Amino acid sequence: MSVNFELNATTRESRGTTASRKSRREGQVPAMVYGAGKQNQQLFLDSNEISHSLAIEAFHSAIISLNTKDGPQQVILREVQMHPYRPIVMHVDFQRVKASEKLHMKVPLHFEGADQSPGVKIDGGILSYQMTEFDITCLPKNLPEFIAIDVSALGINESIHLSDINLPEGVEFTSTSIHEGDNPTVATITAPKIVIEDEDSGTEDDAIAGEDDDQGRDDKSTESSDPSTPTPDGAGD
């Protein structure tokens, strides 16, 4: 099961745009909790606490204990609304979870062993990700913090596909992750790009530059030998 987090929440009595703006100025973030056959609940979160939690990767795929006046509620993060251009949390949605009901979640991928893989260590390849998260379904008790993918055996231009992944016990792909007959690539070790300079182009440029220098010297020689070129008074005396 993923790491548990705790958040403290207070009941939100006032609603509307004006009330929400006032609460944000006071360091509170509007939030809502729904699901599990219960009524929606309007809450306030501490701005610093929720901002700090959102910066932690595991928080986004964890069971969260939301402490309210009615007692703790087990929830998962469902949606976060951010300010268009400022690092300010505007609103947060949570969904209640029930131990007997499966969750549908996005879980991040952690790629392990890339530095030891022949494709990287020997051939200087680069690990390229085609996926960074999986859509999964599982019971709350089986929710993983992340899914580890071992790429230590990959050679150059070799890939890991979705069918190669062994999910943790009790965890399954959702229909949005894999379709019948489809086996998408998860990660590949690609060959490094080598830039080859065009030697002919460099030689041609040098030749042109040399011609320009020769022409410049010829022009100066012509100017100095031209008898019509005036000389300062007394220069020949």
C-alpha cells in the first residue's frame, strides 16, 4: 500500500466566489470531498500544508487521511485546480474510498538499473521513456506508491513493452492502459546521435577565405603602384 498522508480540514460554511477569494487571502484553500454514497462535503485546507503535500510525488497516488470535525476520512486526490500563472492552489477535490471497492488511479513509473544496462553502460545509449505512468485498478489496500520497472538487461535499441510488466499483487491495468491486440512500448534504449562534420564544406570555406585574402593583397598592390595616386606635398623632396 502507498505511503499514508494526513491533512487537516475545517468545515466551509460560506460559499461563492467572494468567500473563496477571502479564504485564499487568509491562507485557506477551498476543497470538496465526495463519494462512498455520502453527501458532498465542502471544506477548507491550510494553503501551506496542501502545497507542501502536492510537491511530493507519492501524495498523488496515496490513501490520504483527511481529518475533519466528523473524524478522519480515507480519501484519494482526484483533482487540483491551480492559478493560471501563479503557484497558488485554487481548489482541491478528494474522493472517499471504501476498503471493498476498487480504485481507478494513475500511478507513476520508476525506471531502475539504466546505468547497469548494456545499452547504456557499454554502448552509450540513452533511456527514452514512452510512458511515465500507468492507469491501474486495485483495492485500496493494494494501491502502490509507484511501479518499479527494471531496465538493467536492455541492450541498444531494445525496448520494454506493456506485456513485459509484472504488476504488484492485486493490481491490474485498466482498459484505458491496454487494448486487445495492442502492446505499446514503455521505454527504449536509443543509440546516441553522432554529428559528423562535412570536411569538404570546411575545405571549400577555407579556399574561399584564401581567395578573399589574395584579392585583398592584389587590390592594395594595385593602389600603391598607380602613378595617378596623389602624394603629399614635399613627399618627393
